[in-house]
Amino acid sequence: MLPPTVKQTSQQDGRMYESVCGYPLSIFFIVVNEFCERFSYYGMRAVLVLYFKYFLRWDDDMSTSIYHTFVALCYLTPILGAIVADSWLGKFKTIIYLSIVYTLGQVAMAVSAIHDITDTDKDGTPDDMTFHVVMSMVGLFLIALGTGGIKPCVAAFGGDQFSDSQEKQRRTFFSVFYLCINGGSLLSTIITPILRAQECGIHTKQSCYPLAFGVPAALMVVALVVFIVGSGMYYKAEPQGNIMMDVCRCIGFAIKNRYRHRSGRYPKRQHWMDWAEEKYDKLLIAQIKMVLKVLFLYIPLPMFWTLFDQKGSRWTLQATTMDGNFVSSRLHGEAKMCVPIKCSVIYPLIKKCGLNFTPLKRMTVGMFLAALAFVCAALVQVEIDKSLPTFPSASQSQLKLLNMGAEPLKVKLPDNVTFQDFLYLCVWQASEQYLTFGEEEIIVSVESRVGVTRALFLTKGVRETLLLPSLCASQTEDVKAKPQQGNNAVRCMTFINGMLTGVNVSIAIVNSHRNNDANVQMYDFATFSTTFTIRSGSESCDYRREFGFGSSYTFLIHSTFKFGPSVIEDIKPNSVHMALQIPQYFFITAGEVMFSVTGLEFSYSQAPSNMKAVLQAGWLLTVAIGNFIVLIVAELAKIPEQWAEYVLFASLLIAVCFFFSIMAYFYTYMDPAEIEAQFKKNVDDDKDDRALKQKMNFAKDSVESDDEKDENKQTQL
């Protein structure tokens, strides 16, 4: 006898397969395929909303809408994949063909993110954004078709590899399968953002979205190759027809038949599905009744997914306005790894305490935890809003004063109530904050040795800096938005004693451009400890400074530049740390464990033996509807304050949670196997009764035939 670790060939249930440790060798290819595919999907999705906002230049609402449309499509296409696999191609061919489509979609996304393809002027910005938008939308459609189409096939195909006598090995396989899903998603959500943070490009260096999308594309190629390599070892069941189509036909016939017999002269039936008895078997009708009973409970569930899937859109955008390089998605993945602990430790402990913690009650708690997560997100957003600068509206202008002279100045501004009559500025000092004006023209007076008064024309919706004391230099336009993605913005003014001079400033690995003023150089960089090299003629010096996230500064370079520039803070760095997102990620992940895992377990236990795929399709449909709800709210509600939108979603889920708890209270748990057995027994009894009647009729006919013979004999006599 071979040891269990040695590959051996076995034959069970009429099939031949190679096994290792008692497991079919084919499942190892399936497990590796699933790990790579999940890495590919979640890795691409981890940076998708950032790609929309910072590469395609869409606003937050547009980015959120397209993101959730894509996720919804990913959960609608499983129905199509199940129908194709069960009715025509079979699971194996469906996985192969749709994986090819999936891979093409990932490659299209990687190509769409290469900015050098259309960057003809080599300024770092694509010149033909239409190409990138079209390529990315085609890629996302192919990915949605591929990942959704194979979703209901891969796990079922893995289960097909086991014989009926390997139930224990099959359960172990599904546990490992689930572990691979979470392992792939965990690693990808950590690695892909790191890849995006790299800088790449031929002519100019930008955030490396091609690498962030290219690695998932490569993993999808690996997944496809691995699955094809194991082709000769798989057990490939032939398509047996799609039960979902039978269910839809039966329900359609019941509705049509009920409509035909809507008149009062027809007797009512106990259930509206009973109107299908004229054409369909009673067992099928009973099974559909059980499915519909569970699907009715699914009605409130999309609201949970409405909140849950925003962790990849709204919450990601929220993190870009915070301080720190904190990978909050890691918490989500690690919490998913705690599912076995909850199932094997926490739930039995609750049961031992005498609490009736039924699956529907667990799902209710999960919904409440998700609502609590959004309350935490709203509180974090309030703190973020407090730290954000107030930028001018379309009808306002903002002005900062900067003393470039050699002596203190006293400045008079119109209606300057804040500073009473005058604003005092020391040498090389700027006003502490921007002054807001509603007028297009203001009068500024400067008291010094030579008093100067001048009328200034301000631009609406713009921040500007006024250079003093001469008032002869034009105002310079300032940064009018907080730097995105946690970057920092610096502008270097090369002025010496109020006069223009030739001073060069260089920074390694930055994006730079000239302002309207030829002597103002703008820098945008993502590094937080930066060295500036300042050169004037033969002299040079290096100036190093630490930066926060999302800050903006003005560097004044004067005649003593070798000692470093004077630094003026225009926009404060992000002060709310990403660590504050930990509670919301903890609650949303705990809610998912309570809701999603329990919901799948409940659906499986309440589904008839041949309709578990139907309920699985219904479950995935709730995810799609939840993402469509986000799409509707983002496009139609147009809530100006983000914290108010979080509160709205939390309130809606709490209301839905209340109604779901009422529905759960009146729900009666079923044993589908017992109900099916009862119907089968009734069918068998009917068959026995029919057989008995046939026997009795045959015996009766035989007796009557004998009597007739006797009568005939007597008549002849």
C-alpha cells in the first residue's frame, strides 16, 4: 500500500483520478487558480476609484458612480455564467472561455493607464483622454463579464472533483477555497497600492497605474495557464440543464394561469404557486415555495451591501484627505481571516450561555454593526472638515499679504474689521490667513517711508498673494485646492531684496511647472522629506525639510539663501490621522462576518437540494442592487456635505434593520430535506395506491371472467 503522501490513482463512482493525501490532484490547480484570480480582481479594484479621480480626472461623485456600476455588473453576470455552464458549455469550458475574456479586460485596463501613449507634448498629462476612457470602460466590462461569469462555476467545479464517499475531503476543500479567496484579496489590497505609489513613465514620471493594473493582469494570465495545465486531470460533468430556467418557467406559468382564472367563480388555492399544478410536478412547486420564502427575506438585504461596498469608494477617497500612510484595507482582510474563530469559538460560547442566537439574529446584528461603522465614518469626516481650509466661492476672492521689504509695514485694507484699522507685517512675513473679499476692486494703502496707495483688481474664485511694499509687482496666483492624494505643493519665489534675480531651485523626483510669473516655480511631490538644491551663480546650498500630507508652502529665497529660504504655510497639512478609520473598518468587517457568512449558511440550510444555486444567484443579486442604490444616491441626492451622506446611509440601514428583525421574528425555519422526503413519500404512496388499485381491478376482472364462464356453461346445459 502506498503512503498517503504519494501520488496514486484511484477509481470511485466510475471515475479515475490521481490523488495526493486522499485528495484529487486536480483540486490543487483549482485552488491556485482561485488565489490568482482573486488577487487579480481585488488588486485592480483596490486602486480603481483613485484611477478614476486622479488619472481620468473625474470628480468624487462620478468616480463613485462608475465604481459601483462596475461592482454591480460583477454580481449580475454570475446568473449568466450559471445558465451558460449548466445549459450549454459545462463548467470547464465556461471557466476557460470567460477567463480569456477576463484576462483581455485586465490587459486593456493596464494599457489604458499608460499616459505616454497620448502624451505628445510630454508634460505628464494625456492629451487624448477619450482613448484612455474608452479603453478602461471596455476593460471593466470584460472584467465584469469574466469574473462574474466564472464566480458560480469555479467552486462548484471543484466540488465535482470529489466522489460521494469523500464528503469530509470536500468540506476541507471548501474551507481552503475560502481561505485562498481571502488570502488573495488581502495580499492584493496591500501590494497594489504600493505599486501605484511608485513613479514610472517614459517621458515624465507619474503614479504607476500601469504597474498597479499590470500585476493583476499577469496574475490572471497565471490563473488561466494553471487551470489549463490541469485539464487532463479534471472530472468534467456534462451540462444537465439549468434549474433556474425551470424555476422561472414554473413561476411564469403560475402567474399566467392565475391571471386566466382571476374570476370569482374559480375556487381559491392555498398558495399562488399552486396554480402551476396543471403542468408541473408538486415536488417542484413545493421546492419553489421554499425558495420564494427565503427570497422574500432577501428584500431588505441590498441596503447592507450599499454601505459595505463603499469602503472601496467613499472611504478610499476619505483616506486621501487624512494624515499617514495607513493601509486600512489590511484590517479588512485580517478580520476575514478570523471567520473560523468566530464560528468555532464565539458562536458556541454564545450558545452555551443560553442565548438563542439564530442565523437571522446574527444577520440583524451584522446590519447594525455596518450602520455603526458609517456613524464612525461620519464623525471622522466632521473632524476632517474642521481641518480643511476655507477656499473662496465663485463670488469671492482671497488675498494674502507678503512683506518682501527691509522694514516692517502697516497696511490699510477696506472694511478690515478683523484687524481693526491696520495690519502689521514684519520683514519677510505674510498675513496669518487669507482675507476674503466680495468686491472685484479694492483699495490698499501701505504706510512706510514712502506711502503707497493702489487699486487692486481681484479674480473671483481665486487665491492670490500681494507682494509688498512697492505694490508694483502683480499678484501671484496661489494654490486654490488642497493637494490631492496626500501630496505636497511648494512654490519657490526667487526674489532678493524685492528685486528679480536668477536663482535655480531643483528637487529630485517631483512634478514642476512655471506659474504665470516667470520667477515663481511650482512643485508637486509625494515624498515627505525633501531636499531642495538652491543655486545662484557659483554658489549653492541644500535645504531639507519634512512635510506633512496635503500641505502647501511658499518658499521665499532672498540674498541669504545659503541659510535656507523663509517658509510660509499656505495650506496646513492633513491633521486627522488615518488611524481614526480603524473603528469604522473594524465594525464594517465584523458586520460582514456576522451578515455575509451567516447569510450564506442560512441560505444553504433553507434551500432545497437542487436549488441551492438559485438562492446563491439571489444572494449575489442583492449585492448588485446594493451597488445600484449607491449609484442612485451619488447621482441624484447631491448631498453637499459628505458626513451628512454617511449619516443618511446609516439611518436607512437602521430603518431596514428594524423591518428585517420583524420579518425574522415571524420566519419559520424549515427542513427542506424533510419536506422533500414527505413529498417523495406521498408520491410513492400514490404509486403504491395506483398499483394496488390496478391489482384489485385485475383480480375483480378475473373473478368476473370466471363467473361469466360458469354462466355460459349453465346456459349451454
